[in-house]
Amino acid sequence: RGHLEAMLLVRPIRRVRLWSRTRESAEAFARTQAARHGLDIEPAASAREAVASADIICTVSSAREPILLGDWIAPGTHLNIVGSSLAATAEIDTEAVVKSRFFVDYRPSTISEGGEYRRALAAGAITPDHILGEIGEVAPEPRPDGATAATSPSSSRWASRLRTWPALITSCERPAPPTSARRWISS
């Protein structure tokens, strides 16, 4: 809920698709948040279906293994990877890490606890300089050929929400912003 609200503050969202391991969770979220925000929010049958043609993807889960695969992500898509916060867990696969411009909330936490980052590093798919900066820094212009990702392994305050909404993937489509507004700043 909080991530959807944050995205609505910074981007004009026109449609939201979501997936959860339990259809009931997805339907409940869609019902309450559609009424709250006046949006078209629809549960998807699969994670892949939920993220098809999305401009923004937010994973909020307690997944131990990736629930979002890199080959599902279109170039230029922004990812908010906020659920898994243990070194042994990952919400996205190595391909998604590799194809992303990687911004983190706090570099030391990601290095020690960021499962997605650590797996990609251990596989030799990335180097330590794959982390381009921390979210608090101003993000550069997105490249049309690459996705951006913000990961937040130190956000343990979301743990109680993760139990309520297991493996939730929310994807949003937004109208194309004017050229001058094509900056991604994640919070």
C-alpha cells in the first residue's frame, strides 16, 4: 500500500496490475486500493502477466527465490525491489540485476544483506561497481536500453506488511512524461 501511494505521488499512474501467491490477497488489495485511489487495479494470473509492458515494477515480498525474471522486464522499466532483505533471499534473478542500473538505499546494507546483488556478484555476472549510487543521491537520466532498479535490503520496517501481502508484485503503466521529466528519483 505504501509503495503504491509513493508511486502515485511522483508519477501519474493510469493502471495497476498485481500478482500474489494467493489470489485472495491480490483481489483484496485490488479492491481496497482501487476504491481508495480511484484507479483501475487488476489482479493478474501470474507474475509474468502482471509485469508485461509495465513502466514501473514494485516487488514487495518475502520470497526466498526470484519471483521476477530479467527476461520479463522491458528496457527502460523502473524496478523497486523492496521485500527480500536477507543475504540468502532474492526477489529478482541475476539477469534482472545485470540489465539494471542499480541504486540502493544504503550501500553497506546491500553489500552485506542484498541477496540479489550478492548472488549476481558471486556468479561473476557483475562487479562491485554495479551499484551506481544510493537512492538519496540524484539519479542520472535513464538510458532507453536499460532498466533502473532501486533495492532496499535494510527496510525491515516493512516485515509485518510482507506477511500480510506475500509475494506481491505490483506493476504500473504511466503516461509518457514530457522529456524534461524523464528523471527517475526513487524514495
